[in-house]
Amino acid sequence: MKVVKIAELKNRLSYYLRRVQRGESILVSDRERVIARVDVGASFPERDGEWLERLERRGVIRRGTGKLPRGWLARRPRVRADVVTALLREREEGR
């Protein structure tokens, strides 16, 4: 199995996914410690409905009950915040 650092995987994701499609497993490492394995799963659900039902039973998702009313997006709350400034401030405080 090939061991790949996170940055390398991010930079060449398509390349490594093609290798996985061909049957190879990829180990992902963070600071010289393997944290994940990427490979083709053998037990994919046959239909999306089964997959969604399983996620719903586990409480991971909650499916909608119908269509959104007309004009729903136009009624969204207006926010007067500078998101970029807030993000940069949060990053700076986290150092």
C-alpha cells in the first residue's frame, strides 16, 4: 500500500483516486502517522434510497417533507457582517 501525506493527496487527488479505482489502497498520513485508508468499498448500497434510509435511521440526516414555499430565499435574514474579517480574526486568535 502507498503511504501519502495529506498535502500530497490534496495536490494530486485525481491521480490517487484513479489508483484506488484500479484496486490499490492508499494510506493517508499526518505527521508520519497513518490516519486513514482510501480504497474501493465492497458494500456500496445498490440504490440511493437505501443509503439515505440508513443515514436517516442513524440520525445523520433528516429528509425534507416537501417543497420550499415561493419567495423563501428572498425572505432570508439580512446580515450586516464582514465574514472575511471575522474569519481572519478567528484564524489570528487561533495561533
